[in-house]
Amino acid sequence: MNSFQIKSMQMHAAKGHELIEKLLNQDVNYGGRQCLILGTVGSGKTTLMLWLAQILRERGEWCIWRGRDVDGYHMLPDWGKKVKILHHEKDEIHIYKVKVGSTEYGEITDYLKIEKYSCVEDLIQKLEQDKINVIYEPSFWQISEDLAIYILQKTGIRISPWQLREMKGCYFWFEFFEKLLTRKDRRWVSVFVDEADDLIPQNPNGLQWKLQEWVKNSVKDFRKSLISLFLAVHNAEDCDYRIIRKVPIRIYLQGARPLGDSLMTDKNIGLKLNLEEGKIEWKGYGYGGFKYSALKQRDYVIIVDKIWRGQPPTLEIDRRKSRSIIQEVREIAEREGIEEAMKHAEKLWREGEITRRYFYEIRKKLMEGNSKGITATMGLRSDKPSQMENKATSDGK
């Protein structure tokens, strides 16, 4: 290795160290940091996030960890004293220490600091600065009207009444983000999300799509509110690209492939990395290599059993998928005329019951119905058998 190559490697390592330090610093001029961590299974994503969380906690940040059924926070040294568990009051929680490779397990719930929260505001009040706050989302969660109005104000996206009735545990985090963004204090907050594709999946539908669209538009607000977001995932393709492309900091670990817009020309760089090594890339600041300290591997894992003790959720039917709306409009058209059916469809749109696109689809079918008949154009079965059905009947004879 010649002197030029040695100097190049030294500069690369120095740049990496500089960017990692910038990632960990509380720079008011920059604000919160948003970072995507990529790597294959076993590449050290969880270890790296815990390493970052430890340093940030020591520097006074309020650290939040998204709890999962099988978690890794037990790899922290003296983790029982550093971790605080928070779960919803309507969930009953049991935490087990399970020895690897055996059937031995024991419940350790009584030995940990565990608190219940009733709502997002209550949860924020119970966060502790000197702990890594492990939050378990409720088994079921409906977003509030306040969040729906906030999203409408910020993005113009309308959330319909029937979508407000949807229940999904991960929706809790969007409510949590909104309350962090609108809080009156300016504490430094870092949120760590392992397996981020659970929260912001690729190709979301319905309400999930709207919530993720809002997050995509709110990245700059996270920075201004001093909120740092660390997302770890195996493949960037598993997450919503609208959000991923807004994240300015990427960390590549073993096996990771740089994204298409990466500054790094070597797209196979992840194959050349060892454990405890990474590449950090920051849009506008360059990229470099770094190393981090491994945490002690345990001979046991943590498994969490969460049991919902609240009211059982009611199963709502998406009226559009059940075709009840199209049936409703058809009946009005047949009974009261096309014009009244048009007014009813517009009312459903204005009230957020259907999307604008769906309204125009119904209107088009109603207009076609003037000449072809409502039953034929609304995509519904006619009372009279079709020519194909008649043919099939005659063939059967």
C-alpha cells in the first residue's frame, strides 16, 4: 500500500468520525437528525442503535425505543437499571427471559421498572431522561380527530370518518409523533425504531398511506422540534420510499447496498465491511467510514407477551370494498333520478366518506347511465341474465 492510499484511508476514517460526532451532537442550528440504518440479518443494526442510544442518553437526550415482541435492549450493560418499560393501561404485559437453545424461561416483569400510560400526553409526562424508555404500542389504537385535523391543516389530506374507526397498533406512533411536534418544551428527543418496515411499509393503503404521506411532509418539522429519528431495516425497498428519500443520513452496515442516489461509487461496499464497521453518508456533508463498540452477547433473549384487556374491537367493513356505497347510489338513481344520485355521491365525498377520485368514478358511471341504464353502468349484476349466462344455460341443456 503506497502513501497515497494510506492518506486516502486516513481521510476517509477522519470524515467518518466527523460525521458520527455530528450525528451525536446537539447542534441547535441543525436540529433533530433523521438517520436510516441498513444491513443484513446479524449485521449489527440493533447493536449500533443501542450504542448510539447509550451515548445520546449520557449526553442528556430523551431516548425512546420502540418495543417489539422479541427485543434486543437486554444487550446493554446493566440494562435492568438503564431501561424503563412503558405500556398501555389496557394491555397486560409479561416479559420473559428465555435461555437460547433450551426450554428454560422465567418471567422478569417484577424486576423491571414498568409503568402504564393512559394516553400519549400521559406517556410523554412519564418519560425519564436518564433511561432508555422502551415503549410498547397498544394492541389496538384509533387515531384521534385532533390528529386528523392537524394532518388536514398541514397537508390538505382529508381523513374520512370511517378511517377514524380503523384500529391498528402502529397508528399510535403517528399520534405520538404529532404530540412531540406540538409540545411546548424544546428537549432533545431521539426515537429508535428497529424493523422500520413495520411502521412505514412499502405500498401502504388507505389511512396508512395518508399517515405516511404526512410523515414525509414533516421531516423538516422533526428537525425544528429537535426530534431525531433512527430507522433500522434490512432493505430500504421494504420501506416507503417517499419517506426514505427525505432522510438525509444513511448508515450502511455489513451486506447493505447503497441507495441509488448515494454519493458512494462502489455499490458493493457493504460486502467489504466487517462486523462493528460501517459507512456513514450525509447529504451535503460527504461520507466516510467508522467503527463502533460491540455489546456483550447474552445467552438469553427477551420475549414480551402483550394481552389486550380493553373492550374488544368492532370489525368495521370498508363500505367501498363491500360495494354498499355503489349499491346505495344505484338505488337512489333508480328511485329518485340521476341528479339526486349525483348530489348524494357529492355529499359522501364532501363528508370524507369516499375519495375525490371515487366520486368522479361514480359520477362518470351515473352520466353513462343516462343512455345505457344504471344497472349496466354501475358495475352491478342485473336482474336479467346476461347473454353469456343465457348461452351457458342453453349449453347445459
